[in-house]
Amino acid sequence: MQILVVGAGAVGCYVGGQLAEAGHAVTLIGRDRVTRSIRENGLVIRSVRGANPDRVIRDIALSSSIAEALKDHPGFNLALFTMKAYDTAGSAQEWQEQAGPKIPIVCLQNGIGNEETIDELIGPGTAVAATMTTAVSMDQPGVVFEETQRGIALAADSPGYSTAAEAFNGLRLNVQTVQSGASLKWSKLPLNLIGNATSAILDMPPARIMRDRGLFAVEAQALREALWIMEQRNIPAVNLPGAPAAALVWLIRSLPPLFLQPLLRAQFGSARGNKLPSLALALRSGARRTEVAWLNGAVAQAAKSLGRRTPINHALALLVSDIASERIPWGMYRHKPEVLMAAMRAAQGNSRWRYGE
């Protein structure tokens, strides 16, 4: 197959490299510093644990834009969107303006709402919901670090699923099929929420968040708000490759914070440790935009559509956005858990109605 990967970050390079290794003709779209490194040195996939030698993939075409890729490499059978969620609309709009082919677009982005944006701008049934549970990072341009190998899940309720499944067949990753795109994305959401927004606001590692009883209470409430949306929309939780999301959902719904905290601390605090999650890394890099609107913000938006509020997720989303845009100084909350918890108490107290009421 001819496959276009839009977004040569860690996920795009990793999956694109895997597809090229499997014999597909892959074109990567990315920033100059990434494409220049790949052109000169090949795309390198490296195991952080050092268990395997580096894999260097050289047979990959490179482009700087969708327009250039469609002009230079016509005949794509499949595309992957792996850019940040805030760039989805722009990329989908460019695709539509360039009269891109009506092919399935696999949406490997985190968060809620990317598939709807793709379908609205390019055409109904275009997006194939997907998620990757393998953890990867790219500290050097063109060098992807494989931190944990888990897999990829594809949703079968899109017309393009069979094309995507054929392309992903034979990869070194475990590829799993989930029947519902909504189940896939909402089951992944709690994994993306845990220790993310709070870590960013406080500029503290998740392990520290998970140890603190007050901060954990904020985390637990944010998670329960998300699960309430799933209940209202009749979205069942499903396990994902190497990530027992359905079991996690059951624990969050069933256990009081006193018993839930040590379990989640052992699972996520130790796994993430002192490594900062995506939102914190975005703030540290000086990014003026983050994906929080597609994470905590998506929970708040879903509640609004139901005529309710999820005050914790709403407040966390606003704080991250306000810090990123410099509407409020980061120093107001940085390393100040007591200030964040006071803000969360105020958000709940000021809420005219909350989820479930």
C-alpha cells in the first residue's frame, strides 16, 4: 500500500517506520529538522531498555506538507493523522482544499473529537478511530525511543476499517480490533487523564501527585466525571493492548479513594515516576496551545451537551489553557498544591449542578 503519515512526531515516525518495515510505501510529513535527520541518517527506532539493536529504516519518502505529498506521491491508499489534536482541523482543511483522495484516515491521536472533525471537513466515514498504547518518545529528531511495547487498537465501526486492518497486519506490534470507536477513545481517555493536567498545572511529576491524598482526590473526581459521561452515553469500557482499561474503569467506579489510591499509585505512579506527561512537557516547552481541550475539556463539553457540568475537568482544562496562553502566570500554581486544591473546591462549590444531579 501507499500510506501517508501526517505528523512526523514520535508516534508518526514509530508507526510509519513499522509500516515501511512491513513493505508499505510510506511518506512522512514533518518539520524540516525531523525530515532532514531522517534523510541523512534514516529513521531510527531504539529500545530504551537496550534489549534490541537499533532499527534503521531508510526507504521512506519525506514531505513538508499535505499539498506537496499529494503532488509528488499520488495514489495513496491510506493516511494516518498523528499530529497534535489542535492541528487536526487545519490538516483536514488542507486535505479538503487540495482535493485529497477519498481514502480512510486512521486517527491515532489522543483525546475525544478528532474523528468528528475529520469526518465533518473531509467526508462522513473517513476517519478510523485508533489508539496506540505503546509508549514512545523522540528526544532527538528522527530517533524514536520505544519505551514500552504494547500495541495498537483499531475500531471496526468505520467503512475504512478493513483497509486499515490490512495495512497494520504483519507489524511487529500487537494489533487489536475494538468494535466501537466511542468505546476505544473513551476507554483510552482515563489513561490520558491520570496525572496529566494536575502535573502540568503544578509542574510536578505524577508520582508526587499520586502520593498526595488531596491531589489524588482531585484525580479521582476528574476520572469519575469522565466515567459518568460514558454511563450517560452507554459507552462500554474495553481493554486495550497491554492496558486493562475496562478493569481500571471498574476499579474507579467501585472503590473509595482510600482503597483506590494505593492501586493507582502502584500502577501509574511507579510507571510514570518522575517522567512528566504530555501537558506538562507542553507548558515547559513554552507551547501556547495544548491538547487539554480534547482531554479534560472534552469531558466538560460532553457534560454541557447533556445539560450538566463536570466542574473538576472544566476547571483543570481552563487552568491549563490559561497558563499556556499566559492569561494567568504559571507561578500562581507552580509547586503550590494547596492553591490548586482551593481552586478545585471553589469550582465544585460554584457549580450550580454537577454530574449526576
